[in-house]
Amino acid sequence: MKIINAEMVISAVKPEQYPNDGLPEIALAGRSNVGKSSLINKMLQRRSLARTSSKPGKTQTINFYRINKNFYFVDLPGYGYARVSKTVREQWGEMIEKYLTSRENLKTVLLITDLRHPPTKDDKMMYDWLKHYHIPVIVIGTKADKIPKGKWEKHKKIAKETLQFDPNDTFIIFSSDTGQGRDQLWDELKKVVS
């Protein structure tokens, strides 16, 4: 996909702040520091549209990025981060849950996992939760450049087993460094935003 225009529109904390132009939305969910911002930047070929941080728990709002004035990437706060207070974690949880269950423009969720390790308990919970609510999901195994190519399939198999992966879903091996998986992911996303 040719990216002509990409802009950060709003960092929202409540539904009344969400864009109301009716454009399709693709949400990104994942653990803190799993590489959601890096994935957005790689997909859009922008170096720092989505701010990356070495500190987990940095995204504390729902960030809407409008792409080609045609659809949104919606970056959700990372889950599973222990260094914020329980109250803050609960607020994030409620904010994310409200967005995912009530947003009519939501077309699919990209569940970002770290290919180097089996999905965490939180990843599994998020996957099960999305399946329970019949929210379409594409699982991304990122940081593929950090493991030898010959081991990708083995890691993917472990991830699928851990998640009890639905064979009807798509699993994409991705690297924000090399661009591995970028074209495949665009092929999938075009189906939901065109």
C-alpha cells in the first residue's frame, strides 16, 4: 500500500474524544514494549510517527493515526505492565475493553506478540477475550530478526499452541527492523479497509 498521508489525530482517554468520521479502524493490542509503535512506523515507512520508548507503559492513551485519510491505526495502551499502580492498570483495562466492545468502526485487532518467546498469560487472555467477543484478530509475531530464520516456524508453532490458535485466523511473522511480514500484513489489511 502506498502511504501518501499519515498523521497522529488524537490521544484519547474517553469515547467522546474518538474521531467521529466513521473511517475503518485497525487496533493494535499487545504487551508493553512488544513493539506496537515500531510496527506502526515500519508499516507506514515513517521513522517516528508513533513514539517508541525503551520504558514500558509509555502509551497511556488510545492513539489514533489517520492513514491516507482512509482508515486509522489505533494504538492501545500496552497490557501486563507492573510498574504502574493497580488503579491505573484497571483504568487502562476499562478504557481498552470499552473501545474494543463498543467501537463499530473497528475492523480487526492486531495482537502483537514477541516471536522469541511463547505468548504470555496476558497475550493468551487477550486472544481468548477477542475470540469470545467475535472480534476479528490477526496475530503478529514480531522481533523475528532477533532469531535465526530457520527457527521461525518452530517459534510460530509454539505461539500457536500456546494461544490455542484458531486455524481460521492469520499469523504473521514480522520484523520492524527488516520489514519482514510488512507486505503480507498490508495484503491482509487491504481486505478490511477497502
